[in-house]
Amino acid sequence: MDINEFSKYLVDGLKEINIKLNDEQIEKFYKYMNLLIDWNTKINLTAITEPKEIIVKHFIDSLTINKYINNNQTIIDVGTGAGFPGIPISIVREDCKIVLMDSLNKRINFLNDVKDKLHLENVETIHSRAEELGQNSNYREKFDIAVSRAVAPLNILSEYLLPFVKIDSCALCMKGANIDEELKSSENAIRILSGKLVHIDEFMLPNSDFNRNIIVIKKVNSLSKKYPRKSGTPSKEPLK
């Protein structure tokens, strides 16, 4: 896909979520797509490799959280994988400081290449597990937003995300369709983790027939030091 076709498809899709890009930002997204496709031949980053699908399912999907981000906020993307949603947000929101965290170093190597080649001065990458970094005083309760996309069920994800956010700040959980059962089974876990469910944003992804949900959880109190529990425990013994 050449950059002109790419630009039209991306810009048209983003109109539906009220995001406008300048030429420099469009070029960064184009470079990012090509780096993703190239690196994906060497390491497994994504099953989505067709340009139009990358635009919709990765780029536009990532940017659906933009409306929840205020100026100059600090954001951590937990389990960022190939950089979603963190890299697209960093391109659009140069005013925000964004930390990309992932447990696989080969993904961090890819993200560092993207960061360097796109000149993303507002991005920091960290090789860590959420359970370990969430107990690190340099990162614990330091962020305005913690976000994750399709990483784990909500009761587990809440234990990954809520330790990172300040009191009265939010975790954004990006999910697909059919979340009712997941929400119900996570109510007590969210309460234990000093969280409060404040909003569920259900929508159709532009240029697609995919239903998506953004679950907004507010941190209402400081979190007990026993959370997050040691590495592997949240997934093996989820809070109920």
C-alpha cells in the first residue's frame, strides 16, 4: 500500500472518532506499519498483517481511547505487545508521557526500533512483568492512566493496572464484545483493588463490523501493598 492510499484510509477512519492528523503524523503511522510488517517476518508480533486491517484493528482501535486523555497526562501501557495502544497514542498526543511495558524483551527491541525511527521523544520502554513493576516505587501510583488492550480477563487485568494509577485516576480496559459475564465476575476484584467501575463505552469500530468496549475503572483509594501479588499469581489465582 502506497502512502497516499494509506493516508486516505487512515484519515477517513479517524474522522469518525474526531481525530485529525498532520502530514508528519501520517508519515509516522506509515513507517510504523511497515516496521511492524517487516519485524513480523522475524518475530511474532501480530496475526494482522494486511495494511487495511492494521489501520482499523490496530491504529484506529488504539486511538479510540484518545477522548479519555487530558493534556500532559502520564500513561502506562501494560502488556503493550507490538505497541498498542501506546505507540499510536504517542504519535497523536505528543504532550503526554507514555511508558510501554512488556514482559518479552524481543518485543521491547522492536518498540525501541520504532521509537528511534519515528523519533518518539515522549516514549519510555520497560522490560518487566506488571506484578513486578507495580511494586516498584518509581512506577506505583505514579500515572494518570493505565491502559491495556486484550491482555487478560477483567479481574486479572484490574490487578495489573490499578497499582499504577494515582488516586482519582483511571484504568482503561480495552475489550471486545460480550463483556457482561466478565463484568459480573470482576465486581468484587475491582472493589478489593480500590477501584470503582465508572463507565462502559460500547461502540462499533470504524470501517468494520467489530464491536468494542472501553471499561473505565477509577481508583478511589490507595491500594494495599499486597497487590499486585507476586508474578504469575494473579493469572493462576484470580481475585473473585
